[in-house]
Amino acid sequence: MKGTILTFLLFILLTFVLFSCSEKSEDELVISDDYMATLLMERAEKDFNLKNDPHSPFNRDPDAKYDKLKYFDPDTNYIFKSILYSYE
């Protein structure tokens, strides 16, 4: 069930990313509210899984304490376009 939910969330995220791409110059790039909400959701999901997943290294050792991951703030300087080529 958990894998199904994660697969569904990943599908929604990829759909959002594919349809939200637009032709903007680098000067016009801004971080939208939808992007931030998705990013924050992904980060919370990672923290939850690292803390609660039975296969997490933090659950193998009873003395290990998990603290949230520390992230950099989103920066439009690291948003860029790329061309993907099919290789067969």
C-alpha cells in the first residue's frame, strides 16, 4: 500500500513538472507557489521515510537519533534546460 501511494505521488509530481515547463528566459525565472509546495512535500516525505521506514539505518541502531535533513533554499540559478537524447 505504501509503495502504491509513493508511486502515485511520484506520478503526480512528474505530471506536474512536465506540464509546468514553459519557455522563459533565465531573467524571468521565479519559483512558483506550486513548485515550493511540491518541494516542501518531497522534503517532508523524505524526512518521514528516513525516520519511520523499517529499513532506514536510523531504525537499525536504537542509539541512532534522526534529525531532519538540512536543505539549501531553492535558487533559480540552479534551474536550467537540458536536452535528453534517446540511446538504444
